[in-house]
Amino acid sequence: MSSGPAAALPRRASVPVERPVLVRVRKRLDAIFRLGAVIDDTPEELATSKSVMIQAMGNVRPGALILADSRLCENPTCFIEFVPRHPRQRFHSARCRELNRRGGK
């Protein structure tokens, strides 16, 4: 063990760092996959979209293209991110809307 001021400092938890080399490799791979999609006549929307994991309550098939942005429920006690069914939808559920209207009671 070493001694001195550095030895007295607590160890920091390892945090994944995005290295510049990995960023460049990911960008190149993305470009290769997009080029392959063009060659295979894949629709542009699918070629430029990104793959994410979602939790679906409706009938959403694997690989489905979601054409909307997600948003955070406006109930301050709720932290659910959802894809609205309508552009003016502010809460992820009727129950959450009602709780917000009553002030969380």
C-alpha cells in the first residue's frame, strides 16, 4: 500500500467513459449499416432510426417504427416516460391525470 495524501482519498467508482476511438468506430459501423440498408431497399425511416428497448401496453411488434417522441408524464410525482397517443396528451394514464388534478391525494 502506498502512503501519503493520495492514499487517504477514497476510491472512485469506475464510470464508463466514451473513448474517442469507440465513438469513431460506432459512427463508421452506423454508416456501414445505413449503406447496407440502402442497398437492400430498406425504407429510409428504418435506416435512419435507432433501436431502443420499450415497454408496450398495446400491440407493438418487434421492429415496429414509432413515429413520435416520448415525453415525461406531467404529474410531478410520476416519472414515467411515454409516447403520447395524441399531441396534447400530458399524462400517461387517466389515473395519473386524476391524481394530479387532486394534488396527489
